Amino acid sequence: MIFRNPLKLLFYLCVLVVLMLIGYKTYLNLFMEDYKGLHTDQVERIQRSLPADEPISFAVVGNINNSIGIFEERIVPELNASGLDFMVSAGNAVSGGGEDKYRALYGSLSHLEIPYLLTFGAHEYEDFGSFRFYDHFGPHFFSILAGNSRLIFLDSTGKTPWQWQIRWLNDLLSQDSSKARILFLGHPPVEPDQNAPFDQRDDYLQPPEFRRALMQEIQRHGIDLVFSANLSLYSETVESGTTFITTGGAGGLVLNNDTSFYHFVRVKVAADGTVSHTLEPLEVGQHPVLKQLESLWFFIYSLIYSGYLNFILILAVLLAITIKLYTTIFIGRDYYPDYDLDPSPWLEKKLRVVMFTNNYLPFIGGVPISIERLRRGLESLGDALLIVAPRYKDQPDYEELVLRVPSLLAMGEKREFRLANIFLARIRQAVRTFKPDIIHLHHPFWLGSLGLFLARTLKVPAIYTYHTRLEHYAHFVPLPGMLFRNLISHALIKRFANKCDGVIVPTYSTEEYLRMIGVKTPTYVQPTGIEYQRFQQVAEADVERLRDELGLTDERVFVSVSRLSNEKNIDFMIEAIEALRRQTDVPFRFLMIGDGHQRDRLQQKIDDLGLQQHFTLVGAVPPEEMALWYHLGDAFLFASKSETQGMVILEAMAAGLPVVAVRSSGIDDVVRDGFNGFKTPEKQELWVAAVERLLVEDDLRQTLSGQALEFAEDFSVEQFARDVRGIYASTLALVEKKKHRPWDH
């Protein structure tokens, strides 16, 4: 449980904080009340409270940068209590031009009780912020009369052509009769005497032609005071009677030393037009003992100067990463199986097992047959089972232990693939009433997902059997094949398997695949059982009668069993048989047992190649008659690469048939090359050569036949059921042990 593990609890709290802050950012962008043209209201407030020719006093701040700790919590309260007429930002009021930054600034400015005006600076311009500034506040350059003074705001970002601004400024001031003239622009037109921290050429007014033209206008029209921001310092320079002030202390990258410190500037224009100003430093981090440590702290703080929210966001992310790294590096993990588990208490009791499957009898396929055999084996050991499966038209009426679920959708030419209605409440009720000890899942989606949900709800272990190489079924999915094959199918299996308490795989090569895609759940290699004894009880007279019905004489017979679908690679075998026919005189017949949506197309291909006398599509055969059909053959041929085990190959071996198959993950562990058959790459000439050897070399075929029969004997249904029951018991023991070691969860 999470709450028994404080480290995990802290980790998820960090994740929760991150999600909440992301939600807050989303709220700022999408749901916060919109605002437009704020400067219009602010100018009206200023002019309403300051009649013409009256003296004025105001504050200038630079580089607010969305700072909550300095601007909102330190400067705004002082301004509200100062008696000043209004406030001016000299640029960089936001930390960036994004909408969330503008909305956060709006929230900070709402705490001001006096009017305010903003200069269009570098940060207001970046990230496509120029249209946001224009929309939310007003033009990028403008001028107002405030009392007896002319306030002029220029655009130094390059958004507005500087030539146009110089012409406008000249026309404006040629007709101006104010007693004082104060200019604001984001980029400083003169360099400070001190070394500005981290300054770059672009931090100053560009291009040089703009700077020279502006300096001429400033001198020509007797501008009293010029304010700029963009540098994290306070600098004051006088040229030709004009005072140039660079102020960057309302937030941002401040080093908290003699040059770079937090501050704002008071400006007063007397009745006669005399302009004076006062620097107002903020006593932040000036304790003599902790000065150096606090300087470092405020440097770090300034790196995340957009305020406490972003600070907490970054801190939470870093803390979550730290905890994750800590658990990965310092908490010991044992990746070996737990040999101290004692499954005997569960082996000695009768287990109650619920199975969830997306297909089941009467649908014929490897998964339904495997489930049916496991059901019979477990019931013979005294266990109780409930199978949750789709409803079919021709299903048996006597199934008391199968919960049939109606389908929402049936796919395929014969509607063989069904999406059961997993939303029915009676499924959940039936499973709860059954009170399972364990839930066994046979597919990683749909009914399998419902089964996993119920396992978690009922707090019982979930076992997943990996039957199918899902990536080979991309043609059934309405998605780009490569996307499904290379990404979705692997991710789906990995995610599902890691949510389960145990995974059963039929072969070691399949186990290796799961490890490669990142499955960490305990994995058990357990091949599906076959009814070995039934394959030994076939009467020769019945075989001969079937040969007569099929018109077979003295030719060799090849058998294959497969659904007629793209992933089974039937086309490869048809083309290979056509090649074999051309290179041998030995008579043979290929019986393809199975049905599927590709049957008509495959039959047309057989007809086009003239293989009617060599290749026969038999159609579906009832499971109880399969042993007889296997005994018709002299060898078993297979080309599918989508198998996880190839159960039909073991069945063929149980009937004494050597195998020729295409090498793949489900085949490699079952077919031992040169012992019970041959496995080749998917190359027609190699596969055909192996088939031809079994066709013409009688002694070889007989030797491999006997060894195939011997190999298959180890895969009985009875042993299969006992082994799976042992996996159930081990999983129950492991889950019980974890209850007393919550850090393993």
C-alpha cells in the first residue's frame, strides 16, 4: 500500500503538486477573465486625479519579471502606502511573452491601488508577446500628459520601425508645452559606468542609428529624464543635461550586491517643472553574517523569478526526480526469484479461479483450445472455475461455469472477433459472487482489462497468459500498420503485463521478448498442454476410412492446421508447394485444416497456380476429430511467425509427425532442428529443401517421427494443469508476502 510507504507517498504528493500547478497554468490561459486595453483605463485614472499643470510624483520599476516575492509582496505594499500618484514599468514587467505570463502579471497588478503604465520591453516582445501586449494593454509606443509633465513611451524592441518613432517624437515634442519631459524605453541608450551582470550587446538600444537619432532628439527637445530597464542593476548617468537611469531591481536576475540589488525609483516633478528622483533600495538579504549565503539564495531565486508558483513547480519536479533516483540507486532490489516462498497452503486448498478471454469455444483457435484444456485439467484437480467470454451463435446450452457476454461489435467475414459488452453490471456481480482466489487473464485488452480491474477491486492476484504476438495482427486494427506494430502493441503488452502479479509464457524465447520490451513482472515459462493420450488412441481403420473419403491413395500427405488469416503466412506455403511440385516426381498432397476470412482469396490463388491436386483447403474440423486428421499425415508443415508456442506443432508431434516450420519466437523452443523436424528462415528455397527431404528420405522421416512422438509426451494436459496450479499458488504466496513488505509494491 502507498500509505504504508512514506517515500512513495511523498513521491505521489510531488506528482499531485505538479498536476495542480499545471492545472493552474491551464486556468490562467483558458478560464481567467479576459482583459483588454488596460492602459485606456489607467490613463483616464491618472488624468482624472491630476489636473493639468499640477505637480506629480510617481514610482518607476524595472524588470518586474512576474516576481511575486519582490514586486508583489515587497514593492506593491510600499507603493500603496506611499501617496504616489501612479507607477511606471520601465520594461520587462513579464518574464516572457506567453499568455500565462501576461495573465500572472495582471494578477500582480491587480494588487496595486494606484494607476500604472507599462513600457513595451524585450520580455514583452519575446515568444510572440507583442500582439498580447497590444491586446491587453495598448500600443507599443504612446505619450500622455500627466499633470504638468509629458510621459513618452517608445518601442525599443524593433517591432516598430525606429525611423517612424523618431519622426513621431519630433512632431510631438515640437508642439509640446509641458513643464517636464520624461522618456521610457526598455533598452538603455547609454551604457552604465558599472559592469552590468551578464549583459550582452542586444541588451542595449539597437541599431546604432536609432540610438544616435534618439540622443539627438533628447538633446534637441530638452528631455529631462530617460528611464530604461533590461539590466539587473541601478545606474545613473548624465549627458548634455539629461539624466539616464537604468533600473532593474523589481525582480529578475539580481545578485544582491553593491551593483545589482532590489530597488525602485521615486520621481517628483515640482510645480515649476523641476524633476528630482530618489533611489529606494529594498533591504533584502543584507544580514552581515548571512550576506554571502543569501546572495547565493537570491541568485537561485532569480533564476526562477516568475514567482513562487514556478518555484514550487520546479522544486516539485526536482524532488520527484530525486526520490525516483533515490529509490533506483539506494534501495536494494532482488531481481532473482524468491525461493523462500511457501506455496503449499494454496496447493492444499481448492482454488476458485475466474478466467477472462476475448474468444472461446465454439470459436476455434489456439487460445480457446488452451483455455478449455486448462479448465478441464483444473476441474479434474478439484478447483472451481468461472470463464467470462463472448457469446456465440452456436455455443453449448449446458455451460454452467461460463458467463457469456453479448457483443457490442463483431468483426471479420464470419464475425469471429467480438467486442463483448464489458459495461454490463452483471459481469461484476457474478465475479464478486463467485469470490475468486485468483483471476486469470488471456488477453491484454477489453475483457482482459475488465478482469484486471476486478482483480484490483477485489484485491486478488491477476495472472496473465501471453498467448499472442499482438504486433502480427496489425491488419485487423484501423491504425497505420507500422505504428501499431512497433509502438502500440509492444507498449500495450508491457503496460498490461506490469500491472499483473504474474505472467505465463509458453516458451523461453517469448519470455526474452517480454524482458526486452520492459516487462518486470515475475514470469513463468509454461507450455500449453496437449491431450497426448488421445492422439495415441486413434484407430487405423478410422484413418483409412478418412483417406478413402478424401481420395488419398499412395501419395505422401502433408498436414497443416491454421486459421486462414494474413498473420499465418499461408501464401508462403502455397508458393512453396508450387515450387516443390516443379522439382520432385514423388506424389504428395497438402491438407490445410482451418478456416478464416482469407479462404476465398487463398482458394483463388491455388486455382491460379493449378495446385488443386496438391493443395486442399479442408476447412474447419471439430477439436474432437483433430487427432484423426493428424494421423493422416506423414509430416506437418507450418510457416506462421505470429505464434508464441505453436500448440498445433506439439499436437502434430503427438501424432508422430515430424515438423518443418519457419523459425520464429514461438517455434524455436519447440522444434529441435534435426531431432523432431526442421526450422528454417523465411526463405522459400530452404523451407522447400527441408520439406523435400521428408518427402523422399523415408528413413529420416521415420527417425524424426519417433523422436517427435517422444518429445511431445512431456506436454500432457494433466501436467499442464498441475504446473499452472503451482504458478497460481506461488503468485498467491508472493502477494501474501508483499502485504508484510509494503515497500515492494
